[in-house]
Amino acid sequence: MQSFVHLPFSTLGVTISTFVGQNMGAGKFGRVKEGFRSAMIIAAVYSVGMGVFMFFGGSFLSLIFLDRGDPRLLELLAVVREFLRVNCLFYIPLGVLTVCRFSLQGMEYGVTAMFAGAFEMAARGIVALVFAVRFGFRAVCFANPAAWIAACVLLVPACAVMFPKAAKKADALRAVNDGVAEDSSR
């Protein structure tokens, strides 16, 4: 279920990465900012819409993957419902994470994006090793949201720091591109 929900986030991420990379190379940082803003709006709208859908209908949709003849079906649906409802409440941080991570990659700051993955892994490990022991399955339901928030703790400030640097880099690239275009027209 989660994979189907996350596919549009992944698609948005690849799209914004490509868009940012192309516009950085062209020295058009204004378009990078516009694309980033648009991607954040798309992520927020999708997060809210899919979040509402999954909160109220996710467990019913999960019947596609469950055996309706299973004597534990009601128990399974309750577990699925709890997991999906906890996760869908945090789709907005997932959207922010996706747009920030892939935008930074498009600006050639991939190392920062890689460290965000380490933050995610650490958060999941802490939930598993510390909280799951005490709170059981409910804590496991929070593993993904904890990972998403942990990554945002790094990525949001990184975007705030890297965007001005990327703007300078784009300006320099535009100057080079303009110089090359001028030389080729002679």
C-alpha cells in the first residue's frame, strides 16, 4: 500500500531534480525557485488529498492484498488501519523531504541528500531499538514518520543555506553561458 502512495512522491522528486539541474545549468535560478515552490505546493496538495483518502479508505483498499477468507481478517484490517492512519498524518513532511532532497541533488549537493538518508536510518533504528520494545506495534507505526521528520531536520535548513549558494553558482553559469553564446556569434 505504502509503495503505491509513495510513487507520486518519487516521481515528483525525479521531476524536480531534473528541472533544477537543467535550470541550474542554464543559469536560470529564478526558474529553480519557481519550480521548488510549485513542487512544494504539489506535494502539499497530494499529501493532504492522499492523506484523507488513506485515513478513511486505506484499510478497505488493503483488501486487494488480503485473503478475505482469513479468520484473522478483522484483526489484520485493524493493524493495517492503525499503520496507515499514523503514516498518512505525516505525508506533508514526506513531501517536504522529497522536494528538498531532490532539489539539492539537482543543485549538485547530493552529499547532503545522502546524509539525510543516514538521519532516516538512525531514526528508524531508534524507534525499533528503543520505542518498539516499550510501546510495541504502535511505535513501529511511527518509524517512517520519525525517519521523514529526521531527514527534514537536516534538509530544510540545508535548503535555506544551499539556495543562496546555488543562486551564485547559477549566476556564474549564466555569465559563462552568455560569454560562450557571445563568442559563438562572432
